[in-house]
Amino acid sequence: MQAQAANSDPFQEDRAKLALTLRRAGVKNQDVLKAIEKTPRDLFVPENFKRHAYDDTALPIDLGQTISQPLIVAMMTDALELHSRARVLEVGTGSGYQATVLSYLCRRVYTVERIKDLLSAAERRFRQLDRHNITTKHGDGYKGWPEQAPFECIMVTAAAPDVPRALIEQLAPGGRLVVPVGGGVVGQELIKIVKHEDGSTSSSDLCGVRFVPLLEGTL
């Protein structure tokens, strides 16, 4: 029986090793590390990349998109300063991996994806993992999700030349927005924006990153 239990989750040790790798890389937030350790990244990557699912590297997924490097996922998640009652908007569902990590740390995740086929696959994964606090929408991420605004936290998982104004408007006073900004693959910067009680904002640079571009419209 013990052997069967061990074999039922062949990646459990790999997830623990990934969490340790991230801790050694400087991630201090224990809640974020626990959420990443809970999330089966192997479920979110193509079959031929499963052996690399717990490497600390970005990997290709369908339709020219990527699943982010776990260290970047951890850093962006930590920067949101999440709490258990937070309502979070994610722009760019992709594989659904980042939304799943977020779902362990907040009350509800609202996630928008412009590519219908990607969103459908992510929704299947959410159901498989019983992540019932994730709400999805096929739509234009540049527009955010005004019907559900305001949000305490917003995360953008693709790079925009400039921060979309609609996302700042949908951020609650005191809220945090984390977004990669840059016109090309080279020269992108991960930025954190805080919206103050009077409606003004301040920003800080977190690190250099490489994300696929944030595009308008839907597919």
C-alpha cells in the first residue's frame, strides 16, 4: 500500500525540490512557496516537456505561448502582497498555472485569456484540480474585467509597451498591479504599481524579464 501511495504522485519529490530551489534563489514568502509546491506543474506543460516540468525555466506550451519560469511566478505572486480575502485579476490565463498558484492564496481569481483554445484547456485543468475559486473569461486583456472591478491585485502575464490604463482604473485604492513592460522581448522590465487612496500611483522596477507580448483583441 505504501508503494502504491508513493507511485500515485510521481512528481511529489520534484515539487518539493523546486520549492527548495526557489527558496535558495531568494524567495522568502512561505505561503507562496507552499502554493507552488501544491501546484502540479507537470499538468500544465505538453507531454514531451513533462520531464522538465519542475526545472526552474520557462517552457513552451500551445499556440506559441509559454509557461513562465517558476522563479518569476514566485516573484510576481509575492509582489502582489496577497491575503486570503483578496480578489485578483490575472490578464493572460495561458496554461492556467499562474492562476492555480494564485488560487491557493486569495479568495477568488478572475482570469482573462484572448485565445479561446488555451482558455478551454486551462478550464479543464481547473476542474481536474477542483480549483473552484477561479473564474474565467474569453476576452481582451487590455480591457481587464470592468464588470468585476475593483480588484485588490492585478497581474499581467504578457508584456505591454505601456501599462494599459483600464487596468489602473480597475485597481482598488491600496491595490497592487504587477506587469512586464517593454516593446520587445529584450529590454522588458517587471514593474509594480501601487494605487494610493487618493487615486495617484507610484511604481517600482522589480527585475528584467522576457514575456510574450500582450496583444489586443481575441482569437
